[in-house]
Amino acid sequence: MSETSAPQGNGNDRRDFLKKVGAGGLMLGGFMFSPIEDTLAQATSKVNKMSSPTDLKITDMRFAVVMNGHARCPIIRIDTNQGISGYGEVRDGASWRYAMFLKSRIMGMNPCSVELLFKRIKQFGFHGRQGGGVCGVEMALWDLAGKAYNVPAYQLLGGRYRDKVRLYADTPEGENEADFAQKVNVRMVEQGFTFMKMDFGIELLKGIPGTTVNSNYWDIGRQWSNEAMTYGGTEHPFTQVQITDKGLELMTQRIAFVREKIGYEIPLASDHYGHFDHNNAIRLGRAVEKYRLAWLEDLIPWKFTDQWRQITEAIETPTLTGEDIYLKEEFIKLIDARAIDLVHPDLATSGGLLETKKIGDYAEERGVAMAMHFAGTPISFMANVHCAAATQNFVALEHHSVDVDYWNSLVKTKKPMIEKGYALVPDSPGLGIELNEEVVKKHLDPEYPAYFAPSTDWDKDRSWDRLWS
């Protein structure tokens, strides 16, 4: 009999077959012939007995600001009338106010209606950190819905493609060549990372004569300032900084050094080049082609779609952007224009789990892969893991806190979050984590030391929000 032939045999064989194809322990025949009450009881047998999902209501939302190394990461907790709570995270470096502003707009609603609530609040987010509040709430809603139905969040997104999620980590800087080599060995051998990223921007060229043009006006060492009319606060095309041949040679020497230490088997991505225009981005891209980088990230601001397309068409190294984009629409513009080779959403800005999966799915249909940016606590990390597990064209997720010694202990999980460079996809309900209160309380922001204090000031503070008449 071929593998595709219908099973043959007597009535006993058919009865055995019905037993084997039972759903959730209920035989197929039971679904066909049992009373509807029995069928419903069996179908919902795994639903959290503490929860009646259709009657679940949001009763409170509070926040605590956790320090993730030197970065502030507000965590929110949404409580319900049935004693279960969900956790979300406002993006690293953003204000908790972006989330608490939304409290009055979700109070009394059913958190399991995730998409309905998301559409109700998404008008209050924007690009960059301003999307953090909406995304933090959305994470917490999926955490609650998963706990209410007793399933992992990825299951509510359509199921998982993978049971572990590949991570990429920064290549650590060293004081000298030997120190660098030792740190890289820790990343690759002891920690088991199989995907690395490095920075090699023009900050390295500060003070070196003949490496950059217009650096007598701009301080190219201040990429991360945000003051008006500074180098860091000026978008790339408007600085008119140029890189000379000498500057390119010094920058590529750094890449060559890293490649020599890690080899070519491991993907090596790159980031943080400095503020210069798309013409210089093309020169840089061509100069590094022989090192076969995984991608060149955020060469210019994401919104300059036409310039991104010019860069991508001119070089062989893949291009990538998106960590500051809110919602799928701007990703769609980049994808449709064939402006970049990979999309790179940060789930804590891009719209949360479902919106980020939609971004990945749209990119997949058009032959574009998706990597994911992340730099927060384990709350946001696990939200990313569930989304990555449920999205087919996913490549790798950033882990920006490898060297924060208490990071893993901020939460409690049934199995390790990370094992040899991969995140293990949890089977626990919701996001699959619970806060380790003792550790979290030790690492609260000194400016906001309260731990989920009452937030009644935000209960009724709202306006007439409808965008149409």
C-alpha cells in the first residue's frame, strides 16, 4: 500500500483512527455526536480556570521604570477584574507617559480584543520612541489574552515556524588586539552567538587629518547628541560631511580586523556610520563589499525612500532600515520601492506583535527578509521572540543587553530564555514570563523609584479623540 492510500481494515481500525485524530483529547466522533454543552466544555478545557475570557475587563494600568544598564525601560502592568495581569514595555529611552496617557482609553474594555483596542489607541503613537506607549500596551494585551486562553502568544498569532530564535549581538570593543580577541571568543564560544554586529562609523576618524571633509564645522564625534543645530541633531543629507579615501581606508581596516578574528562563516552586520549623505553611503558601501557584510544599517534616515533606492541599486551589500518606523505603512513604501533589502522593525516602535508580523508577512510576499531590532528588558525581548517565532521570513533578533549581568534575572521563566546564541520559544501562556519582583526593585530608576504605584490620575484624563465627523 502506498503512503497516500486510504487506510484499510475492519471497524476496529476505524475506531482506532477516530481516537488518534481526537482534538484536545476529544475524539472526532465526540464532536460530531455529543451534546453541544459537552463539546464546548471539552473545546475550552485548557482555558485558564481563573479566567472567563469573554467577561475579562481592564481595571487598572500602572508602571515601573527599570534600569537596563544605563537605559531607562518603563514596564507597564495591566490588571483585570479576574486577577490576571499582563506586562508590556515602553521602548528603551522613552517616557512612561506615552503609555499612561492611554489608560483612560482602555479602562473597562476586554483585553482579549487586542486588535480592537490597538485600533482605538494607535493614533496616539508616532515614529521613534513616541510609538513606545501604544506598543507597550499592545504587548501587555497579548500577554493577558494568552494567559486568559492558556496558550503562548505566538499561538494567537497563527502558530510558530520555529522553536528557537536566532540572536545577533554586538562585537565588543577591546582595549587592545588581545583583549578584543578574548571578548570575541567569549561571544562565539562561551555564549554561542552565531551572528554578530559591529559599529565602524566616522566617529573613529575624529581628530585624524585628511579623513573627512567639513569636520572643521561639525563635531563628528557627537553622533548621539540631539541638541538643535548640532551634528547629532542634523539629518544626514544636511551636514555635507564627506569621507576621503584615507578615511575609507581606516574604516575598512577595522572591518578587516574583525573579519580576521571571527572568520567568514559567521554573518557580520554593521551599524552607526555617522551623518553623511547617500553619495558617501554609496562610496562606503562599495569600499566594504569584499568583506561580505550581512547588511549596512541606517546609512541615512529611513524616510528618504528615493535615496535609499539609489544606495541599494548601487551596491552589492544588503541594505536595511526601519527601527524607528511606526506602523506598517512606511515599511510598505520602502518595500514597494525596492529601496532596501531587509526590513528592520523594532517591535516596541513598529506597532507591537501583530503589526510587526503584518510587516514581516508583507515583506515576505515581496521577497524581502526581516531582521528585528531590540534593546530593552526581557519583557520586550519575549514579545519579540513570540513575533519572530510566528513570522516565516525572520532572520535574526538583536540582543543588546548581553553584558548586563542582572538582565536574565529580571524575570522568571520555566526554561532558560537564551541558550547558545538562540532564544528558546516558551510554551507558557502569554509572553511566558513573570517579573522577579525582588530583582526588579533593586534596579528601578532612581528618579522614579515607585514600583507599580497607583495611577488614578490617568483614569479619566482624555479628550474627544475621534478623527472624523
